[in-house]
Amino acid sequence: MRAENKRKRTIGQAVMYWLRRDAIGWVLLLPSLFCFTIFMWQPLISGIGMSFFDTKGFETTEFIGLENYVKIISDSGFVNAVQNTVEYALWSIVIGLFVPVIVAIMLNEMIHAKGFFRFAVYFPCMVPSIVTSVMWLIIFDPSAGGLLNHILSLIGLEPSQWLQNSSITIPLIVLTMTWGGFGSTTILYLADLQGVNTELYEAIEIDGGGIFKKLKYITLPYMSGMIKMMFIMQIIGVFQVFQQPLAMTGGGPNNASISLALVAYNYAFSSMEVGKSVATSVVTGLMIFAFTIVYMRLKKSNED
Amino acid sequence: MKKKLFAVMCMALSLSMLTGCGGGTNQEMGDEKIEISVGYWPNPETDAERYAIYEGYIETFKQKRPDVTVIPDEMNHSNDTFMALAAAGQLPNIYRVPFTEPKNIINAGYARDITDIMKKRGYDKKLNSDLLDIVTVDGRYYGIPYNGYMMGMWYNVNLFEQAGLVNEDGSLKYPKTWEEVAETAKIITEKTGQPGFGFQCKDAEAGWNFMNIAWSYGVKFMEMGEDGKYTATFATKEMADALQFISDLKWKYNVIPANVLLSRGDLVKLFATDQVGMSICAEDWLDSPVKNYNMPKEKIGTSPMPSGPAGTYAETGGDAWLISAETTDEQLEALFDWLDVVGNGPELSDLAKTNIENNVKARASDGKVITVPAFSVWQDEERNKQIEEIYTPYVNTDPKVQVSMMNDKVMLHAEEPMATQELYRVVSSLMQEVLTNENVDIMPLLEEKQANFQRDFLD
């Protein structure tokens, strides 16, 4: 008994010592910890719990197990929304993954007006995304007077329906997302590039190598870690695409651009079925989780 | 020392955040006074005239209920914010919602059962029974329909003039059938270069608008079986014809805006800026082009809904007051007294009449469009006549151009009874497909949508 008390005291003392040692750190962490708990973790956990209940508004009424999941998955629009969401992610890889890499390399190689171009590249990130969406809506206006259609007419081409053409609605929305978001990723790549040892470039030059050899043997291998991380971040971000389709097409035409997040929004805010809404979000989260695990495994096996 | 000071400041910041969340309630307990919060209050800056009138309401209400304090609340219904307000207990005691919303809100538990007081004060006998159905769940009342409107057509008089569609007496040559709508739209497009007709097609509201066309083509969207279960019945030739009509406007005649994914705001903007000749509208839309785009109100023409092969149908819509679930019995009595004073009760007292007149007068002097309401939520003829008498002196529209949306031919049609919002979304997606895909085979598409609607929302 005494030994146990002594042990407890020892653990208590250790914790106190630990807290006291990092007191300033803990105090500094406290506001963030508080915000994360209240605004992120608590809603996240209670949302997952709520998905197993029948709901009345935001109140849970009865435990119904997986019924919400069965309902959302058997909904006629679910498969379409999943397909669309995956399509958003794939197009974001095609359109969005390499644009910042290329721009970062170009910026890094620039000699004059570097500051201006850095600002110009980052500028779209400072524009609220709803403004970006409205601006692109004007650019994609399908009438003859629309900006892009006017340009097409100047070079003698037929006007396009742009967002109203359901086969290109998603790539066009991804294009607007890329425009609005590539600046911040570019800055990260640019920061990464500052760590490249310039002597390596000089070595290639001495060996008679040009810009492409530099890229192939030095720059891209150096950036590969960051590119892989951005790849996964992009998938996670794009899987939650919501605001752009809501503002630009409302999920149309004929649900051609509806995403899982927009489905969840419609359940919660239009039909007021919170249980089904959070179930949809949990399914989205699980998909991202599964994708991340597969990616990590592949990455590990490649490294081995 | 600096480190310690910094730590203390961080601690203070954290504590202030913690205490900040504690917040008090807006109802001070322990006071004998009853407080009622009233939603949809006018904004003092953007709606100054009406705000002044509402301030006056408070003074007159005090004469009747000196024991009650009215707390103004500008909360107006929006799908984006409603759930968050409701979940946080921030709804006012009485709040406005459009007729499309009460069922979902009642089922979500955010409205109070007010059956007893509705019966006690005679609302159940005098309100239009179709409209009462909108606020009824399991035979209990949860709201008070207070403002009704019907749908019709509106016309851009500038474009009608340019297209030569004005009679010698100044009246408009407006279309009486949907076929004439297509013909008129062709003339406008040909003569002015602007789209002759426009309609919403971006969100669920598009489906809501399309109902008027569909019913006039004879579409029955659903039927109730003997067991009370509904069956979707819109995959029919009538619906295909109605969709073919809008398809022709786009692909055969090319008389609608190139951008078909229009929200209501987009459509009103095009209409108010002479970029659309005509469209379906609701009675209460008339202020919007005047207020937001300075369109002269005499340049807005109106008429009843055009006829289709099955007749002339106009959808009815409107607003209801719902009472928040937390409202006490005492507050409820006070709220119904408030409704009496502002003229939303079944009987019109002299005080209520004065208040209604003041409101109409304020809107008229603010440049708003005043017409005698074509459709009332009350089935009491005497009451409706009194309202008409109050409105008539302030009517500021030209009857030659602004023809009443109601006539003998028009049959009023309430919204569909089940999964209304979901049905609108389905119809809206049908419209989008038809208007963005020239070669779509309508009938198989209809069958697929009907089967999905049945499975997702009716079974």
C-alpha cells in the first residue's frame, strides 16, 4: 500500500514536474487547444456519434445503428455524387498538381521583378473564393457576349456552353479552384527550392548538362517529397469540394457537378435531416482515410 | 520577468475566451415582465420607413399589453442560416418562413404546437384550409399563414414597346397561352435582340416555378393511395410535353438567355436591366427590380398565368409565422395579442386597420409597388373586403399595364403535398438536362427520375 502511494506520488510529481518545466509552452498552447476542442474535435466526434441516431433537428432521438448509412448509400444520387467527387479529385491531379511546381521553378529561376511575380502568383489566394467563383462565372458566360466566347468568336470558333456542358463542368470548376489556390502551394514549393545546393547545378553545368538535366536530376528529385505531400493534401482538400459547385452551378446541370459535401449540405440545410448529413460526411471522411492508408502503404513499399 | 508577464497575458487571454462563451441570455429572469422577440423586423437603415412603422406598433401594443416587452429581431428565413440559429436556440419567439419550409421545420422540432390557441382565437375557422394544411402535422397546428401570394407573369414594358407589342391604349399585347408565350418571345427576340422569355433553372426554385407550366399541361405529380401512401405519377406524356415546350424555347426558337443556370436573383437582374422580355413571377417580386435596379415601376407589366392544354393554373405561395419551441404559454398569449395589433389576426380591430394602413402608406411613400393583394390567406370575405378598402387609395400601378394576376379562368393550386422541396430539386434537374442537352430523350429520363423520386422520398 505504502509502495503504491509512493509510486502514485512519484507519477504525480513527474507530471507536475513535466507541466512546470513546459509551463510557458502549455499556456501558449491553451488558446489553440481550447479552439480545437470546441470547434473541431468535439463537433467531429459528436457528429460521428450522431450518424448512428435518428435525429430531430440537431437532437438525437433514437439509436438506429447503420440505418442512416443504408439510406444515404441506397439513395439514387449517392453513386453519382461519389463518382463526381472522385472525378474532382482526379481532375485536380491532372490540372492542379503540377501547375504550382512549374510556376515555383519558373519563379525560382527568375532574375528580374521576382517580388512582383511572387505577389502576382499569390494574389488569387487573397481573393475570397466566392469572388473567384463569381469572376469565373462571368468568364464562362455561355452567351455570345461572354468573355471566353467573345475570344472564341474573334478566332472564328463557335461559342461554347462552358459550365452548362455537363461533360466539362467538373474540369472547369477544378480550373477555377486551381487558379484560386495554386499560389499558396507555389510559395511552399518555392521555399522548398531555396534549400537546393547550388553547387549541384554548377556540377551539372560543368558536365555540359542544360536546364532539363538540372530539372531531371536535381530539382524534381529534391522536390519529390513535397510533391508527394501536396498530392495527398490535394486529394483530402478536393474530396471536400463544396463552395465552388454551390456558387457556380448549384450542383447542376442535372447533378453533373454535385459533390458529396454538397449532398451533405442539402441533407442538413434543405431537408433538415442531420443524421443523414453527418453520415454522408463520415463516409466522405472514411474514403479519404482509406485513400490515405493505401497511399502510405504504396509509398512505404516503394521506399523499401 | 518578461517570460512570466507573457505567460500571465496568455493565461488571461485563455480565461477571457472561456468566460466569453458563458454569455447571458436575453431574457432576464426574475422580472415579472414578459418578453417576446419578434422576427422579420425591418432594418432601420435599409427599410427606414417600415422600421418607423414597426416602432409605432410597439407603442400601440403597449396600450393593449403594458406587461409585455417586444424585442425586435431582424432574423429572416434563409436555408443557409436557419439550422444553425435553431440549434443554438437563437430563433426569435415568432419567426417568418415561406410556405415551402414549415413541414421540415416542424418535423425537426423547432416549432411549437399552437393548436389550442389557434382554436380559441378562431384562426382555425377563418384561415384558408389549404394553407392551414401547410402548417399542420398529425392534425396539430404549428404556424399561422399570414401572407399569401399567387404567381403570374411579368413583362418588361421597354422591350414590349421596342417589339411593337403595345396596343393603342397603352396596354400590352401579353400572351394568353403558353403557345402565345413562345410566339411573343420570338417577336421580342427578333425585334430587340434580347431573349424574349426567361426562367430560373439553377436551384430548387426552378422546379417551384415550373409547376405552373406543368399543371397547365395536365401533369399530376403524385397520388395518395387508400393506405395514405403517395405514388409519384409524373412520368407521363403531359410532363414530357411541358418539358418539350421549354426545350423548344431553347433549341428550336432560341428565345431564352444563353446562360440557363439562372437563380432568381440572376433572372430579376436580367429582367430589370432590359435583358429579358418576360418570365413567370410571384406577386411579391415586384418591388425587387424597383428597389435593387431602379427600374421604373410603370415599366413592369403583369398578367395572369398563361393557359395550357389542361387550363390555367397559378401556384399559391406565401409566408407563415412559426413559434419557436422554447416559447412559454404566457409568451404565446402575448404573441397572439401582437398579431392582432399588427393586423395578422382573424378580426380587424380599428387599431389593426390603422396599423395596416400606416404600413401600406409607408411602403407607398418609399416608392414600393402597391397593388390590392390578389390572393388572401383568409377565407372570410368581409375581412378581405376591408383589406381591399385599405389598400385601394394607395394603389400606384397602372391597370392597363399591370393587369391583375387573378381572373375567372385562373385556378389556384397549392404546392404538392409530399417531399415538396425534393420534388422541386428533381424537376429542376429535369429542366437542366432538357435545356443543356438538345438530344435528350425525355420519356426515359422522366421514368428514371420518377422511379428515383419514389424510392428516395415516397417509399
